Amino acid sequence: MTDRLVLVINCGSSSLKFALRSESEQKPLLSGLAERLGTADGVMNWKAGDIREHVAITDGKHSTAMASLLPLIERFAHRPLTAVGHRVVHGGEHFTGASLIDDEVLAAIEDSAPLAPLHNPAQLTGISEARQVFTDIPHIAIFDTAFHQSMPPHAYRYALPEALYSQHGVRRYGFHGTSHRFVSTQASLLMGLEPGHGAWLTAHLGNGCSTCAVLDGKSLDTSMGMTPLEGLVMGTRSGDVDPNLHSHLARTLGWGLERIDNMLNRESGLLGLSEGLSNDMRTLVAARAEGHAGASLAVEVFCYRLARSLAGLAVALPRIDGVIFTGGIGENSPLVRELTVRHLALFGLAIDPAANATPPGNPARQIQAGNSPAILVIPTDEERQITEECLALLDLAATQPVEQEA
Ligand code: ADP
């Protein structure tokens, strides 16, 4: 069989991220990011091996950025694309896995747009533009929420009036599903378990952060909820707060919904706790070492709340085969791993300091001490997971009988 190629696309309202992945190679053949779309300063930076270049997207259009991909792909792919995989943030209750995009799937993505107003409309634009440029090949949607559709009702329901769930879809959905799925699958391999087996607590810690309890390849609970604001402390997002905060701020400060929304999503988290110093963990770790009180507090709150979330999710599992750290912070911050695991001594978890120190290249590895349950650092690769899910869907479709038209 030829080495199949998938173009992975993640379209935002002002950005377009892409990666060309082959079935057999660990690294992308080509990857890049078009930014500042919607302005006259649009630019697309890309790299392929050692080559790094940029292309101006002066009309700022998503369609122009998408069209600029075509010659690049012809230059680096040397063979036709097999499929285009689109990352879509919210699939509501419609999707439990990768889905071949057709009119019905597009309608369902649109239907979920009120739950992700910043993301789903932009991703629909990306799909529509890509279908015009990359014609005659399958386009496949991969949803951040799909992995968590295996959660039982006692994990996904809020204690709210039933009609809000049944008529308006108010429930917990969870996000970062592609990453939680990828690292838990890799953990089974790393620990020599049967493929896809194991009971894992995963922590995806990037700009957005979430935890997940995974049993034998299924998400049983996760920290994010109806939107990606619930749960952990993140770069600029608050995570959990008292639900009465909105009415308190409205009553006492006269704040409107938009202002509160903006504060919770863009001015809070590590940025808010560090007195506005930074949303970036690397900066905070360095400032903490120099005695910055706000940075210290931000790191402490981040790690304590993370540990508390992992401890809470443990009740979803029959045992713990391992705790997995991933994402920019999870993969690269020995301090965050150490402070977090210190709060989890009750579970017998302990870290080996030498193994915890980040080696060059940051490969997947175990970092627990002595008899502790496994603690794993596993670099995530969402694009590889998307590529594998696209190809698996195509393989499945190829084995199913073609429906005869009446
Ligand atoms: P995104 O969610 O945007 O994909 P990443 O997964 O790249 O984000 O994670 C970004 C976060 O990882 C930032 O807070 C960054 O500071 C943090 N990070 C990266 N390297 C380190 C490091 N060596 N130490 C601490 N934090 C790090």
C-alpha cells in the first residue's frame, strides 16, 4: 500500500494552522500557520524540513491562505493527498468519532455552533474553503468533544432543571479529546499493556488545560464542561469559579455579561493570579525563582487545583495504572509535575527527581519513584491522532458494502 497523506487543518477566526502528515512518518512533511487573517497584515509562515519561509496574505482572506497551500503541497507531497482532516471544536452530542463531511455533518456542526460561537463558525469556513481547493478527496471532521461522548450521565449532567439539558443541550461535553485519546493510547504502548488498555489520569496542560479519566480507551470523565472554561486554571482562563460570581459582579460593580465573559476568559488564570505578569508558564517559573510573589502564587494555585482535579477524577476509575502529563507545560515543566504530584501522596504517587528533569528531545518516559504508580510524560501529537483517525475511517468505509441506489 502507498504511504497515504493527510492534510490536517485547524481553522480559527483569524488563523489557519495546517500540517501535511504521511502515514509512516512521525514528523510533518510540511506545517505552518497563517495569522492575522481578516487584516491587511495576513501572513503565512511555513516550514518543511530545514526550509522556513513566509507568504504574505495581503487580502487577509481565508480563501487566499487556503489557495496558497496548494502549490506548497504539490512541492512537498510528490503524490496526491488521500484526505483532508478538519479539527472541529464542538460536535455537541452528534459525534462520537471521525465523520466524513457531507451536508448532514455540516448541518450538525452548525447546530452545535451556539455552544462554541468563536470556533465552530470559523471551522465551517475552513471546511468550505478547503473543499473548493482540495476537490475530489474525502474531507473528514475530527471533534474535540467526540472522545468524551463515552462519559456516563452522572459525569456529564449538571444539577440543573432537566429542560435545559433536553431542550438546550446544557451538559458537560469536554474538550482536548484528541490529545487525551492520543496520550492514553501511547501510555498503553509505553507500559507494555494490551493496545488501548489501561486506567489513566491524563493532564493536558497547554494554554488551555484539562484532565481526563480514561479506562480502556474510553473517557469516563473530564474537567472541562459545556465550554472550555470549566475546570483547571489555564493561561488566561479562570477555570472553576462560584457560579454566583456573575450576579455578584453585576450587582456590586455593575458589570455586563460581555465584560464578565472577557474577564473570565482573557484576564484570569495564570495571568490574573500573577498580577498581570504573564499567561506563560515558562515566564512564571523563571519569575518565581527570582521571588515574584504573584508568579509563585499562580504556580501554586495551578498545581494544587490540577492535583485536586486529578484526585477527583480518580473516582471514575477502578484503579490507577498511571498519571500522564502532556501539552507544553506537562511535557516541559519539571516544577509543575513535582508540585502537583506532591499533593497526590495519598495515592502513593511520588516522582523520581532525576527522571523528572527534562532531557533533550523530551521523549515519552516514566518518572515515578520506587513503588509509586506510573507517572508518565508523553508528548502529545494531535495531528498524528487526527491523521490516524482519518485513515481508520477510510479503511472502515472501504470494508463496508456500497449502498445500491434504488
Ligand atoms: P497550546 O495550548 O497553545 O498548544 P502549548 O501546548 O504549546 O500551548 O503550551 C504552551 C504552554 O507551555 C505555555 O504556558 C508555555 O510557557 C509552556 N511551556 C513551554 N515550555 C515550557 C517550559 N520549559 N517550562 C514551563 N512551561 C513551558
